[in-house]
Amino acid sequence: MRMRKKKNGAARMEACTEWLLKTPEDLWALKDRAPFYLEIGCGKGGFITATAKANPDRFYIAVELVSDALVTALERAKAEDIPNLRFVNLNAKELGEWFAPGEIAEIYLNFSDPWPKKGHAKRRLTHRDFLAVYKPLLTEGGKICQKTDNVGLFDFSLEEFAEAGWRLEAVTRDLHDSEWAEGNIMTEYEKNFSEQGSPIHRLEAYPD
Ligand SMILES: C[S@@+](CC[C@H](N)C(=O)[O-])C[C@H]1O[C@@H](n2cnc3c(N)ncnc32)[C@H](O)[C@@H]1O
């Protein structure tokens, strides 16, 4: 996602410090709130904010690589004063330095960057190297939920999960016209793509 540099980004982030985990120690201080529900690549945070509000008994953490996107998400959580949500400015490949084994119940991968060039396959968030990072962090029975409009990324993900021995469930190539549509919370990208008529692909993957 290309983003224009936000004015006063650092200061705006600092103003939301209550919702921002700056170091692994900040996360470890929340240990008693585990298991965590984690979104990777939350963008502007519409999905995770609405999901945390709808499930006040669960504790949500959203990871985002690009700080300018994170500022918007943080300001949204602060404006809505959401107590069960925190954000981390992090590359997903470093998750193992923050989370302990068996600490995450669900991981949401929503409209991850498709990286269509073959040479960029390792950057896709469902590449086997990323699956190897996620697997030990999931609880027993834990899962990944993926949504995307991108057929190439979806096909690649199905292959990577199968190759790594993950079990697939609730697979659909048209989420909004499926049995899993009810209760679906849309992301910013999902709203845009479905308004343009693109079907939304969705899967659940279990490492057991
Ligand atoms: C296409 S956007 C989708 C945003 C949002 N999930 C949605 O559906 O509206 C993908 C987001 O993933 C973030 N991202 C990409 N690679 C990442 C990584 N390795 N770790 C954390 N975030 C990443 C990008 O910065 C971007 O904000």
C-alpha cells in the first residue's frame, strides 16, 4: 500500500501511546490477557477496531509494518476508547521475538499484499517461511483466517498451507454469497473490492 507521508506522524503516534506496544516487554506485561487474537497488516484498522468492539471478552493485537497506516488505526482506537486492543509497528517475520509459543488463538490475514512477481513470493504473508513463524505461536486448535480478492495469492496460499501440512476448512471463493457471510466484518479493502464487483476469497487453516 503506497501512502503519503503523514504530517506529524511521530507526534500523533505518541499521543496514542496507551494503545501502542513499543517493546516486547510492553506485550509481556499483558500476559494475563492471552490468548491473543492477532491481525497482521491491519492498515487503517477498520476491521480490528470493529472486531474488538464486537468481542469485548477477547484481547486483540494488530501488527502493521507501515507507521503511517498505523497512525490512523491508533487514532481510531483512541477515539472509540477501545480497551481490548493494542497495536505494534512490526514486520510479521519478527513475531517470534514478541509472542510466546501457544499464545495466539487466531491470526487474521486480510487482503495481504499479493506480491504478484515470482521473485517476490517470499514476501507474501502465507509463504511457507511465514507459516513456520506463525505455527508455534498458535494455541492448540488455533487457526489462521485469510480473506483476499486476489486469485493468485489465494491459490498460492492454498498450496503453501497444503505443502506445510495445515488442514483447510471453510474455504470459499465468494464469501459474501456463502454460509460464512453472516457476521463477517468487512475491512477497508474488502469494501472497496466488493463495491467494484470482485468476489472475496476466504479460508481457515489449522496447523494440526
Ligand atoms: C493491502 S493492505 C490491507 C489493509 C487491511 N488489512 C485491509 O484489508 O483493509 C496490506 C497491509 O499489510 C501491511 N503489511 C505488509 N507486509 C507486512 C508485514 N510483513 N508485516 C506487517 N504488516 C505488513 C502493509 O503495510 C499494508 O498496510
